Amino acid sequence: GLVGLSAAAIAAEQGANVEVLDPDRERRALAARFGAGALDRDPDVVIEASGHAVGDALAGVAVGGTVVLVGSVFPADPVPFDAESIVRRLVTVTGVHNYTGAELAEAVAFLSGRGRAYPFADAVGSVRSLLDIDAALVEAAAPGAPLRVGLVPGH
């Protein structure tokens, strides 16, 4: 999703070796355009941005690694937590929600600067008038929908 793509681009800009795991081939291809390769090892840091792969993130992080949960912002089924595995593998688990004004300013600066090198516009499907919000919601909820449907105030 867009949060994961943003994290990939920012991490790549910071010099990280970014690898992405997504079941959708087209999304993996888009992630490659944001600096991400295919996952081929147990990563030191996992940013779980979908909210749907928490168990996989906890199981797949390297010994001594960190799992950052940013996508778990909606009700979902509980995830089994193997405390022994987490302790024995020295895994750190943390959640991130919301941001400060300074962090928002930094993100906007990235998007208006170095972030322009990344195809963020390709994550947006159609752009509709705000008056067409019902059709936009149907489009956004459809199978195979783009990551975002744009809305603009207007006629």
C-alpha cells in the first residue's frame, strides 16, 4: 500500500537495503520502482504496513531484529503471539500510530524534494470530483482497485 511504498522510498533514500514481501505481483513490481527488491533473507527490521501480515512479520524477522507495526489500525482477528520465540530470538516489537507536526513537515519535505524521484502518482487510479464521492468509494472498494482514488473539490 501507500504507507509501505512511502516507507520503502524513505528507507532506500537513507541507504537501507529494502526488500518487500507482497502476495500481489503487480504491487511487488510497483514496490521495485520505489527502491525495493524481493525478500530473500530474514530482515533485521520489518515494517508491517498492511495490518494483514503481523504473524508473518513476527515469525520472519531475524534474530535480534525489530518488527514495527504501522498497519494495524483497524479491527482484525487476534494474532497468536509466541512469547518464547520472541524472547529467544531477542525480537523487539513496537507499534507506531500518528505523527508529530515535525514528522509531517519532514514527510512533506521528502515528497516535495527527493520523493519526486519516485512514482507516487502511479499509486493513484482515477481522480474524481468530490461530488462523485459515491462512485469513488465503489471504485476504491472494488477487487483490483488502485492504491488510492483521488478526489478534488469542484463542480
